[in-house]
Amino acid sequence: MNTTMDIIERSVRRRVQFAVIGILGAVLAVGFLVLHPEYSRSSAAATEITRLQRESGSIGATESRLAALEAELERRIRIENEHMRDIPVGADEAGLADALALSVDDGGASSWSVRMLDPEPVDSSNESIDWMSLPAVIDMQGRFGAVIEALRRVEASDRLVRVRMLRVSRPRNSDGGLGIIDASVELDTVFVMEEGQ
């Protein structure tokens, strides 16, 4: 009787062991085949969410920087438009000489003369336009304040005028008390070469 009971007991134990092994195998199979891929996908999704959050913060910072740059560009264009001058077509030496004569003849000059020099080409990245520079030299004698005022007027004229050189000296025959100086100003103005020249 013990033997039959032992056999039944061993048989039940074996079946229980097989059942436990089967259940463990099923749990492992479900974990490996179902849960592990889902965990991997959720982990990848969490990584992607983190990356997108970082990127969206970067986009916000970029948009903020872009807005600041656009505001700065608008400010610079406004300043440029305030200071821009039309560049004439053709040298118009007579018109420039008249403008310069009016600019230096302010009652503080005892003598003045304007000499136009030969036009010079201007280097430009735009090869479709022939930019030229018309140099001029103004020699004048007068009060120092008159010379400075003449330079201010020349630079504020409706033409784009650049002062290239200013030489100031006291005249040899000056008595030193009148504040009279000799001034030589070299400047130029830019123009576009007329077609056919």
C-alpha cells in the first residue's frame, strides 16, 4: 500500500512540477514575447519625448534669437535709410563744384578754390554697374571754425561725399592773432558711369 501511495504521490509531485515548469515557461514566454518588446517601445518613446522636449526648447530659443535679429535688422535698415543718399548717374563736375563752393563760402573764408581731379574707378562686387569716384581738392584760407563748418556741410550735402584727407597749417605771413589757417581738403563723391561713356 505504501508503494501505491508512493507511486501516486510521486506522480502528483511530477505533475505539479510539470505544471509549475509549464506555468513558469508560459510566464517567461509572455514576458519575452509580449512585455519585453512593449518595454523596449515605451523606453524608446520616452527617449524620443525627452529629445523632442530638448529640441522644442532649442526651437524656442532659436525663435527668440531670430526675433531679436529681425528687430536689429529693421533698426539697421532704418538707420541706413536715414543716411542713404542717391548716387547720381554721371559726374556732374559743375554741379559738384557749385555745391562745394557754396559749402565753403560761409563768410569765414578769405579765399577758396576747388580743383576737380580725374575720375577713378571704384572696386565693386556688382560688375554690372560702373562705379566711379570723382576726387576734388578744396584749398581755402580762413578761420578754423569756418573750415570745420565747411566740412560738416560737405558731408551733410545731398551727395555721398567722403573726406579722404584734411591738411591744416598756419599761413607763413600770418600774424598769429587772427586765427586764420590754410586748409586743403581732398574728398570724393561716387557716381555711376553714364551708358556710352
